[in-house]
Amino acid sequence: ALLTPGSVQCILQVEENVWVAHAPSSLLFFDRNTLAQTPDMQLDAGKINRMAYAGGRVWLATTTRGVVCMDANPRGLLDKRELRGHTSALVADLACMGKYVWSLGGDQTICVWDTKSLKLRKSFRVSVMNCIAYVARQAWVAR
């Protein structure tokens, strides 16, 4: 598929599929082996800043819907949930850390989500931040 330069927001491989977040607010799916595109999905979520795969689900950090979590099978996209934890709809980044996903919100909070139950485990405020990563069993946050 030919994509407009600058329109790809992020890419994630999930098992045999490649997920492409494409502006404006759609997800494209490709078979990793054949490169065939499967039907895409429109997602009213603004820009998708980051995608992560954890707990058999794909997690999205979005600019207008916060954290969105969905089944990793593109055919099962009806199981989509918007998780509530940030007071701002903007979520800048995500990081997978074992059985937890950490999200950075535009409200200057970090939320820690359980990948099985999808429940918020804890939330705390931090000063201005740009990104988060999981390094050597620790969360690193860049300001």
C-alpha cells in the first residue's frame, strides 16, 4: 500500500499482523508474510501517539480518547475499550512493563494499568514529561 508521506503515526507488529496508525485516525492492517492489507478501521481517536502489545491486547495512546485497549486480532476490533484514569484525553506515550502498562497523560499523570483486568492500579502526578521506557526492570521518564 502506498501511504502519504508524513501520514504514518506509528507501526506495531502483533503476531502475524502489522498494525499501522495512519492519519487521520485510522488503523491499517497488513499480513506480515504476504504484505496483503486486510480491511482497515476508522478510530475516532485523533492522533495515535504510540501503540504497544501487552496481555494479548493492543494498547493505544491517543490525543482525544486517552488510553484505548483492544483485542489483538484485527477481526475482533469490536472489543475496544477506552480506559479512564487520566483527566486529559491526551495520552503522550505508553510503555509495557511485565503485566502492567504505564501511560503518560497530558494532565501530567502516570497511570499504571493491569493488562489482564484492564483496571487502573495506581496513578501519580509528575512534572512535565515527554516519554517513558522500560529499562532494566525500571520505568524511565524523560522530561
